[in-house]
Amino acid sequence: MKKIAAMTAILALCSAPAFAANPGGFSGPATTQTQQTQTGGFQGPNGSSSTVANAKSLRDDTWVTLRGNITERISDDLYVFKDASGTVNVDIDHKRWNGQTVTPQDTVEIQGEVDKDWNSVEIDVKQIRKVSN
């Protein structure tokens, strides 16, 4: 009986990494992905493309996509984002940078949620990426 239990435990331990493997993501500098599969969720537009002026008038928790420049750092995770229509504070957690270095001259696209308080509006950034003009 102990041999069966031991064999079952060994089999489970050996097969666990195969079940834990997560397809996709970055695995090296020369990696190319020919096909990306989605295992669930919504597939379609990533939210409404907007301007800063328009985003300030949207409801709390509305998903937006903005394109412009990050002009300055205010505090640890708080930055000033600017596009042609104006400026807004954006909250970007360290993990959202994904190793990217961005300067005020770089055009970026941010996706996130409008975060409205009593007298302020900011964007809680969930994804940021550099774009070429």
C-alpha cells in the first residue's frame, strides 16, 4: 500500500510542472511568436481611445486609452501625462513599466481606468507601451 502511495506522489510531482507551464510571454531576445492564443475573456477593442480632456469628463472606473507624453514625475508612482488637449495625473505602479525606460520625448500609449475623487481626476494605468510616431 505504501508503494502505491509513494508512486502516486512521485507521479503527481513529476507531472505538476507540465500543468503549471504558462504558454506565452517573453522567453528570450530572439523569441518570435507566430500565433498568440487567448484562453478566455474578451477579444476586441481595448477600450475607447480618448483624449485627456474627454477622459476627465468620463465616469469613474471607465476604461480609457490615451496617447501622449509623460512630462514629469510628481511622486513615487504619480506622473503628469500630456496630450494635445491637456494634462492629467497618472498612477503607474512599478510593475507596469515592464523594464521600459520612457523619457518626456517618447510618445506612449497608456490604458487604464479613470479614477475620480471629489475634486480630482487621475488615470490608474494598467498598461503602458512606447509607440513610434
